[in-house]
Amino acid sequence: MALRHAVLAALLDEELSGYQLTKAFDVGVANFWHAQPQQLYAELTRLEKDGLVEGRAVVQETRPTKRLFHVTHAGLAELEEFTAASTKPSFIRDDLLVKVQAADHVDTEALIAQLTERAAFAQAKIDLFGKLLRTMRGDRTEEEFLRHGHRIGPYLTCLRGLTFEQGNRDWCEHTITVLRERQQAHARH
Amino acid sequence: MALRHAVLAALLDEELSGYQLTKAFDVGVANFWHAQPQQLYAELTRLEKDGLVEGRAVVQETRPTKRLFHVTHAGLAELEEFTAASTKPSFIRDDLLVKVQAADHVDTEALIAQLTERAAFAQAKIDLFGKLLRTMRGDRTEEEFLRHGHRIGPYLTCLRGLTFEQGNRDWCEHTITVLRERQQAHARH
DNA sequence: CCGCTCATGTAACAGGTTACATGATTTA
DNA sequence: TAAATCATGTAACCTGTTACATGAGCGG
């Protein structure tokens, strides 16, 4: 039951509609959690029923009416409780690692293609996170911002997202190099 | 349906029993995938039914009879197909990041406690992965091993596990430092 | 006029977690 | 003698994914 808390955490700093939430939790961003639109709409319904968030309808002229949600006192208490409770470790679960685990038994070219694709995806996220960080800290240095800024939570999680994707990219590139070298050694033989 | 392929990948290099598989996929190791024992036993049953693995009973004197599984030709073909297919990106989904996202609104001490715990967990995994890597490469250097060793797949995935946990540890420590400094700045005021 | 964005859902299914169950042997 | 290890499962439940559905306005 952590999607619940992820949604609460996302709504702490600003009122958002279900649709805006789906943008924050989608493929491109998702710097601290990932979820499908369907999950989010369902979770918002549940959260409102449980009194942890409240929505207010905002009628728009050209767009459909949307509902902006904010966290209630009960919601904040729930998050506080969640934070104090012990955290279960998170595990790697990645198709690409499974493929590399089988590297000695499957087609090298196919593997390299997958690794190349992933490296590019990681690079795109690195660029995106870099931009987000710059926007959040404004004209301050990172050190300055982390010392005195308010709302450093999103900045800190984004930093983890950034280094995670840098790790992905570097590992993909390294793995490609290793596989290519072995390919050449094998070809010469 | 990637647990399926994770199990196949794990059985490529050695015959393992269900129980031995659970050890490879459990909390301590899980360098390329994580799964519960119950999932693994269920998956093995399905894989055998589908002809992708075969088991042979090994009667033991003091221990219960176990079944050692190995991948069939059909199983290898399945893995080959899986490798060639496009890989969906993997996403972070971590309770701890949710807690840090809410950092500006929840109790700092509770957060620091969680971060400290996670840093220790990450360090334990770093030590474990370091040992595993040394065992796999024997007395060769890493470069030497990656160039000429056979079975580099598990080594490469373990390398990713290692840097992932180093990233976790470093980020936890950095985050703790930031939170502590802000705490002090706030206390002085 | 075609596809994208805004805006919100339902339903079916696949995948993962937790609780429960059994029973012998070895180690502390 | 209590706990851990070996060895294997079933059942109920919770979570996440995929497919489907609707409809208006905006940009190329």
C-alpha cells in the first residue's frame, strides 16, 4: 500500500488534478514512483473516500471540468505514520538484467541492441532530470539550495533518479564494450 | 511474464533445485531479479508443464529428496526470443523515496532513522556483491576476466547490483547530511 | 481532417505478497 | 531443547497492467 503514500506525497506541495498526477507519475518523470493513470484515478477515489484527500471542482471554459485534490490533516497524519514505520528494502526487477544474465547463451547482437536502446532512454531521463533540478533550484547553487531552500524533498528524490539513470547508462555502455571486445576476440580466432 | 525468463536465466549455468533457486532469488542475493519462494515453486511447475525446464529427482540420505532442474532446448529458444524482443524500461518504486519526497512535511528524525537503516542494508549488499565478484573472477583481474572468462553474464549483472547499492548508500548518506545541517540551522535560529 | 492534449473512468487479467502447512535433520 | 536449514507446496489476497470507452478542443 505505498502508491497511496506516493500520491499523498505528490499532493503535499501543490493541488493537482488526476490528470496532472498521471503526468507526474508517467514514463517521462516518475522520479520517485511510477504508476499508470488507471491506478491513480482509482487511488484518488479511495483516498477521498477515506478522507485523506479532498477535491474541489474547477470549472473551465474550453476544457472539461477538473477536480483539484489536496491532502487533509488525516492524510498528513497517515504520511507521518508511514514515514516512521520501517521501510522494506527495494529490489531490482529489470528485464534487461535478466537478458544480460543469460549473455553467455543468447545472441550477442540482439543483446547489444537492447543495451543501446536502454542507454539512450537513460540519457533522455538524465537530461530531463538535469532540467528539473535546475528549475527547482533557480539561480542558486545546489549546496546553497539544499541548505536554505524550502521544498527540498522533490529535489532530493530527483537527485537519486539522476544518479540511478547515470548508473544505468554507464553500465549499459560498459556492458556493450565488453560484449563487443569478446565478439572481436572470437572472430579473430 | 519475466519471472519465467529470470528462472530460465538462473538455470542456464547450473542445475538447481527449487530450494536452491529460492536462495538465489532471496533478499540477500537477487542481483538480477527478486522473487518469493512461493513464486518460484509455482513458476517451476509451470515451466516444466510447458517443457521449458526438466527436473530429475535426486534422492539424498539425510535430506528430503530434491529435484534438480535444467533448461531444455525449447527453454533456451524461449530465452533467445525474449532477449530479441524490446525491453520495457524499469522504474524506481521505493518506499524510501516516497518518504524523502515528503521530507519538508514530516518528522526529520524519523526520516533520518529510515535513511540510516537503508544505508546499512546497502553496505551489507555491497560487501556481499564484492565477495561474489571476487569468487567469480578468481585470481584474475576484472578486465582479464571480462575479456576471456566464460560465464560473464552473472558477473555483469552483479556489477550493476553493486553500483546500484553504492548509489543507494551514497544518496542516503548525502540526504542525512543535508537534513542534519538544516536541522542545526533551524535550531540556531 | 487527423492526431494530440485534456479529463476521467470501468473491467478483465496478470503478477506479486502474506499466511498457512508439513516434517526431518543439523547446529548452537 | 530451541532455532535454523533443507525441501515443497496451497490458498487468499493485494497490487499492477492492458484493453476498452467517451468526448471536446486545439494545432498542423
